[in-house]
Amino acid sequence: MAHAIVYSEIGTPDVLRLTEIPDPVAGPGEVVVRIEAAGVNPLDAKLRRGARPSPPIVEPRRVGFDGAGVVASLGEGVTGFAIGDRVVIDNVLGTYASALAVPVSKLFRLSDGVTMAEGASLGIPVGTAYQCLRSLDVTKGDTLLVHAGSGAVGQAAVQFAVLWGARVIATARPERFDQLRSLGADPVAYGEGLTERVRELAPEGVTVALDCAGTDEAIQTSLALVDDRERIATIVRGPDAADFGIRAFSGGSPVPLTDEEQSWRQDAIPLTINLIEAGDFQVELGPELPLADAARAHELIERHAANGKIVLVP
């Protein structure tokens, strides 16, 4: 039997439980992946506690969207993958598990130079960051302000923008400044006076802003500094972004991503794998916990009590 984390009611991390599940079987166009690492994202916790709307729970609900592992079996009609291949899973519900049946359209080959933990950390963070920056048309000569720059999405956004020739200013706690500097960003502390501190760092102005924090401070600072509201976006304040006249990408937004934006999110995975292998992108890894400790992982992510990406290992 395989194992998976499930929950049967909305609630605190304590609703998460490890359970036995039937061994998954690959259907047509699918493979079964033996999962070796599952990335923990804030979205997982928001869905579990009901902060992000979801359908009523009528059966135990699986958790997690990102993972990495090894192909264990092939379904009918599958080509391009073989048993034993190392792969990344992108945007498939249920990655908090020991095995999962995955459509091949949601799989990307993971090269030997990238660890399973790094692979499991890519899906939502790098897909979101890459799509947002493409949607905002960030390019050489821009000055980008990233709120919550030391988080997984923020760090990915910093690195893509720097690679493309933009200057990046990123907000964070002072103890996270060295990490941001290592990625090429100019760090600035949250809190009262943020707008003035950013102006001091960028007297020539800020041309684009990405909010990964969701605070009123982040929104108001972006509005004060960026003239073109079409170049301000949030990934957290989707429900009320329109009230500010800014853009929202997911984050509870009622406006769905376009087909092109969805495609950009998938494009980001193999691109980032190649960048990691080349030494041009880094994933900051945090605690690595057993699958059975999923509740602890959610506690850490909700309390912002861990630096780096939390990964569960079956």
C-alpha cells in the first residue's frame, strides 16, 4: 500500500493525517511516480484552513501540488519517459504521498545535477514568478520592487529579473538581507517609512512592482512608487486587487490566467532546471521533514518560522 496525507475537514494543521491508500495505477497517458520529495507551499495551508475557497469536502482530500521522484510504471500510450527516469511533478493535487499517478503533460525530466528536494521546490514558486514577470514585461532597464523577496516566489522573481538585466529591490526582514544580496537584489526592511527607504535606494524611480506579501503596506508602497498601475501585480490580494486598479495573478483572483500565462508557468520548470545545472539559479532549501510530519510543516509555514523551502520526504 502507498501512503498519503489527507484531511476530511477544514481546520488547523492537526486535521492532516497520514493514511494508507491503494497503490496508484497509471491510466492512459499517465505514469506512476514514486515520490521522493514534496514541496510545501503556502497555498496548501490556505486551502486546508479555508482561507482559499474550495469545493465542499465529500471524501478525504489530498494535499500538495509540487513534487519530484522516479517513474515507477507507465500507462498505455506513454512515450518519452521510461521506468527509472527522475522527474518533477508540476501542479498535480496529491503530491504529499509516497506514490502518485501523473499525466505526462505535468511531468518534466529532472537532470542528475539537480536534487530531488530542489526539483520538488520548483513548481508553484518558479512558475508563478516567471509568469508574473513575463506578464509585467520586466526587462533590462527596469527597476523592480519585490515585496516578500526572501520567500520562495520572491527569490525566484529576484533571480529571473536579475538574469534579464533589471535592477531589483526586495523587501525582507533584516536577517534575510544577506540571502537577497547573494541573489543580486538590494534589500530593504519592511515597516514604517518603507516608501521613503525605497525612494532613497532608487531615486531614479521604480518601474514595476510584484507583491508577494499581501499587506496593505506592500500595496500602498507600490501605488506610491509605480506610475503605471498595469505594472503593479499581486499574487496574494486577488479578491480586492481591482479595487486598487492593479493586476492579480491567481492569489484568489476572479480573473483566470490566460492560456499564454498558463504556458509560461510550465515553461519555467525546464528552464529553471537548466539554470540550476549551469549554476545560474539557486533554491534555498529549508527543513526536510518526514511525510508524517506534514502538520508540523504547515505550522512552520503559517508562522513564517522557517527560512528556505520546506520539503516532505516519504
